[in-house]
Amino acid sequence: MEGEKNNNNWSGQLGFLLAAAGSSIGLGNIWRFPYMTGMNGGGAFVLLYILVVILIGVPLMMAEISLGRAAGANPVRAFSLMTPKKGVFTNLSASLLLLGAIVMLVTGNPSGAVIVAVIGAMFLLLGWKTVGFFCGIVPIILLSYYGVIGGWTLLYIVDSIRGLNDFTTIQGAENVMRPILYASGGWKWAVIIAQLGFMAACLGISLAGVRDGIERWSKMLMPLLFVLMCVLIVRGLTLPGAAKGLRFFLEPDFSKLTAGGVIAAVGQAFFTLSLGMGIMLTYGSYLNPQSNITKATLGVIGLDTLAAVMAGIAIFPAVFAMGFAPSGGPDLTFKVLPAAFNMIPGGMGVIWNVLFFLMLFIAALTSAISLIEPPASILVGELKFNRKAAVVIIVLLCSVIGVICALSMADWTNLPEFGKVIQKIWYGKAPGSFFDTLDSFCCNWILPMLGLATTIYVGWIWGSRNALKELREGDTGALDNNIWLLIAGFKAKDGGKDRRYIFTPGILWGFALRWICPVLVLLAFFNCIGVLKF
Ligand code: PHE
């Protein structure tokens, strides 16, 4: 089994908790969640999101971690160890995918048809291993463009300290943002160097190993992240006019809740909790059997949700107090917010900006290092690579793809020939950057598909009963206790050991995993790819 040498597993539950929280708390919490909340009904959306997290996030994360720990191996091995390699589901998926490929070919989408046909053929030949294989590929793609954003945060920090950034007006902030985001003119090299600097930081941490690298840095950086958030929150909330921002972010407006909001919440839960690409599975494989998976999962998800809400409270009061209108995504983070922080009275704008981008850098870094683990563990476990060599290869690969991403953010003038090929393959005639291509390929297509496959594998193929056995290792008996007794704070005397209750957290977990997760994930997937519009 992997993970027996000390540096290749967590020192204990706390190490796992902080590393997994580090993976999940990232750009998704800071630039995606706050804005999504503000636009989708404020507090009402937060409640909806928490419901979705309970229904999908908790069961799926427990499933991934238990599969990883039970297999004690990388995703490719984990997805073949528990059952026969192939079966009805894999054959059915293969047939549907091959059929889909034919339909795509006929409807004039040959490049899409090739991609779908390849995946179908893989299912046919490799069976469940296909899912594990994609857990090795998708993180590499994601890290390639995550590193670009990580580089921007570094550039903002360094240039703010050097006094190069003019955030005094919104136009000034736009003038800072545009050349960086679009890697234009003389900024091209700065953007590439910053992105490579970010990747070098990831490399340094990962090379030090699971315990001495990931765990040690997460234990230092995660508390620092929360301290920075608290400082920014106190500053934001003490500004005159802060209440308007809080109202935009949190005032519940149930009329704004739509079916589309539900689907947005599902997508957000997946992304922010780092689910559906074998990260929690790999992190689970480094976990010892005495650890309580249920508790650890609730801890990770609690911290992630707390961080998302805190980010909103840090951001919107400052934006509204300074009289700006909120916007979404990169615009909010890299333009409106710096301008707002800059205007905070007291002449300390630079400091607020540096603190904010430091927070964003830390959040991105601890997420980025988690993306290296699934592919690294596959290379080590399946292809017998030495861990250091595996990490170096992955980071190099991501850096190269990332540079292409950074250079082609705005348009393809930096790389015209390559641009023509990508445009043709992915977009037909519509314009789109390499960054968007990778983002939509991963987040809209592959993540929900892998998540769906994971729920089916753990819930139906390996079986919720076997998975529950794994979850019981290290559990205090809560999983088999009567849920009403638990909620009311009474513990059954036997600690639930005789399994006579039928309404237990363990049983509810199995139900959610087998029925609720697949349906909701499938709906979200159809919505993302435009088959169903909510
Ligand atoms: N969870 C991270 C975030 O919220 C993103 C991420 C997704 C990181 C998947 C790793 C894997 O930004």
C-alpha cells in the first residue's frame, strides 16, 4: 500500500482537515461565491447553497474519502480495486458515448465527436479505470489555468508594493488590469514570469512531500488566511455605508431564487469543494484508519462555507461604502475591489490591497498544490515513478500549458497559428480563448461527469454498504445512531452499536449518495451543456 512511509501520509486528522480545507478554499470562495450570492437572492441563496451542500457535498465528499482510504491507492487503482473492471454501467456508458459521437458527427461537430468517441472507447476497453484516468488528466488542465490566476495575484502584490499600480480611479484600475489579464505588450513577460513563480511555489511545497510539504504549509497558511479575512472584514464593516454592501450580499430575497439558482449552487458546490476529480480520494488514501471521515468532512465543508461567507463580508461592504457597483468574476476581484480598497480613508490603500491579494494568493496556492496529487499518485502507483520526478513532470507540463493560456487570454494575436487550430476544434466559428476552452471543458463537462461516475461507483458498484463499513472505521458510533437522538443531544447508551435504528446518519448518507446526488448532478450537467435550460 502507498502511504506507509511517514512523509507520504498525514500526521493525523488535523493535518488532513487543514490540507483538505486548503484545497477547497480557493478562488471559488473568494471570487465566485460572493458575487453569485449577491445576484441570486442573497441570504436566500446562502440557505439554498447550504442545503445543496448537505444533500450533495457532504455525501460525495464522504464517498470520495472513504473510497480513497479503503483502496489506500491512487484514483486509477481505487476505481478498479473494489469491483470487476467492467460491467453493465461501463458498457452502457460506452454505448451511449459512441452513439453520441455518431450524432455529433452527423450534426456537423467532428472534433466533439472525436473527443466523445475516444472517451467511449476508453470505457469499453478500460472500464472503471477510465474514471481514475481522468482524475489524472483533469487536475493537470485545471492547474494550468489556475496557475495563470495565481500569477496575477503575485503581480498585483509585487507591483502594489513597488507603487506601480494606480488604483485611484476605476479607469486607472482598468488600465492596471487589462494588460495583465490580456498579457499584452510589455506585460507579456511579467505575466509569464509571475505564473512561473506561482508554479515554482507549488513545486517547492509538493516536492517536500505530503506531510512535510502539503500538510506543514497548510497548517501555517490556512490560519493566516482566516486572520487576513478577519482583518479585512473589520476594516470593511467599520466603513461608513458598509451596511449597503452587507444588504446586497446577505439580505434574503426569496423571489430571486430560481431553478437556475439551484443548478448554480450545485456547480459551485462541486468546484469549491474540489469534488469530482479524485482530489479528496487521493487525500483520503493518505489518511489513517483511526481518523473519523464523517467529522473530517463536516469540518472541511464547514470551513469552506465559512470562508465563502467571510469573503463576501470582506468584499461587499468595502465596495459599496466606496460607492462602486458590484460586478462579477475577474472584474470584481482585479478592478473594482482594488479601486475600492485604495479609496479607504487613512491613506493605507496599498496595504489593504496587498493584504487582499496575499489572501487570494494563499487561497490559490493551497488549492493548486492539491491538484498535483491525483496525477502524481497515479504516476507513482501505476507507472512506478519516483514521487519527486512525478511532481516535477506534472508542474512542468502545467507550466507550459499555462503559458499558452496566459498568452491567449484576450485573443490569439500572441499565438495566431495555434489559435486557428483550437478555434476550429472547440468553437467552430465563435471566438474564445484557450483559457475559456479549458475552463468549459473541465468545469462544464468533465467535472460533473466524473462526479456522477463517482456517486454511481461508490453508491451502486462498490456499494453503499461496503462504503459505510469503511466510514465506520474511526467513527464514534454516530453513523449508526438514531438521528433524532443525535440532534437532540442524547446518545443512545449502546452508542448505536447494535444497529437497530433505521433512521441513522449512515442510512441517510447511503440514500443521498445513491439517489439524490446522481439526479441533481445530472440535472446540473444537462444545464451546463445547454440540453436543459432552467
Ligand atoms: N476548490 C478550489 C476553489 O474553490 C478550486 C479547485 C477545484 C481546486 C478543484 C482543486 C480542485 O477555488
